[in-house]
Amino acid sequence: MMNNSAAIYVAHSDHTAVATALAAILAEQGWIAVDLPPSAISGIIMIPDKRYRHFFIAPSTKGWVTIWEDPRYFADRNLARGLAARLHTRSVWIEVGGNSVSWARGVYQGDTVCEERFEAVETTFYGERGVVHLTFDPDPLPEEWISQLGLPYPELHYEAILAGAIPPAGPPLHLAVQRRASAAR
């Protein structure tokens, strides 16, 4: 079950194509690809304070490519929307808090927002600035929603893969990006 975790799912058969689209969207946002190992993580949680971002992109399973970002707590809603639009497909964004009834979600088809449920709250979570999207929503529970959509790997996250967990479809690709100096806050 997904707990204190997040992911983006993209309806696509080719995780390499999804990784290429992800890198292009990040470049448009001011991030450049860098050669860093998956373990070269900073421990910074909130995206606005990150200098580097790391992603694992898993091979397609059940028709979904799964993307996990370090750390596992948050996924980038705008990336999910951008991937759906760029790849002319469906994507899903999900974040689940530790109690599994505080969570956020979105479903996108191309340029269309099909469903979103979240509350954006500006915060200084663990001393870092950013937006937390979680909202109290026990109906449905995250595991029920994940099951209804047929999403794979609700138990995996970036740190689990870093620790050696390999999705059954094979090892994921790794993408590391660094904020361009001109894009720095």
C-alpha cells in the first residue's frame, strides 16, 4: 500500500519515450540533465529548495510507466499534466500521507484535467519552503482508487528502488537534473 509516498503514472508502452518527454519538460522549466548516481541525493524534500532532482522511470506494466522522484513524499502535479499533454495520453498524479486518508490525486488526458482532488497549502515543511497538496479524503481510500485505475507498484518508491527493489518489468531508468543557475530562485 502507498504510504508517505507519491508517484506519477503515464499510460504508455515505452518508458524511454516517457523519460525523454520528462527530460524535455524539465529542461523547459530550467533544469538540465546531469550525470549523477541515483544515490547522490540531498535529503531536501521540497522542490523549490532543491538544486538537484532524481527520478526513476520504470518499464511499462499494465500499460503504465511509473515515475518516482526522490524523496518519495511528493510528486510534481505539473509534470503529470505536462506528460499527458506532451505524449497525448493519460497520466495520474498521486501523493499519500502517512495516515493514508490525507492524500492528493489527479487524472489528466492530453490537455484535459479529468479529475483533481487536493488542497494546495504553502508551508515550510521541515524548514523547507513549498506546497503541500494533501487533503483529508477517506472515500475512496488511496488503495481503492489505485486498484480501480489498475495502477502498478503501490508499494514502491524511490528509496525502495535505491535499496535494491526492482520492478518485475525490469530495472528503471534514472534521470538526474540540476537547476540552471539562471533558473535559480
